[in-house]
Amino acid sequence: MSIGDPGAWALEILGFPPGTIKPSSSEVKAKYRARLREAHPDHGGDEVKASTSIGDLGEARKILLR
């Protein structure tokens, strides 16, 4: 994964609207859980892409909660 601006990448991965600067930790956690449910194969996510998607979501969450 090549990231130019880790913060902007993380906001995009978690689905924050453009222009979001610094979401609260509760907003980050809520977006993370919602996107995780979408990506998870048990909830209709693509099994092949799930591993990569879930890894990206976790990394994005870490970046924003620093």
C-alpha cells in the first residue's frame, strides 16, 4: 500500500465525507464498525477482497486514533 497522505487515505477508506479534518474517536470507531460489517463475508462482503479490505480498515482506524 502506497499512501501519500495517510490521514486523507484513512478518512477516505473509512468513508468520511470530503472536507472532514479530524473526526472524534467515537466517529472513527462507528465508521470502522459500519465499514467492517459491509466488508465482512458473513454480511455479504466479497470473500476474496475481505482480507485486504479488513486490513485497510484496521490500518485506517489506527492512523486516525493516534
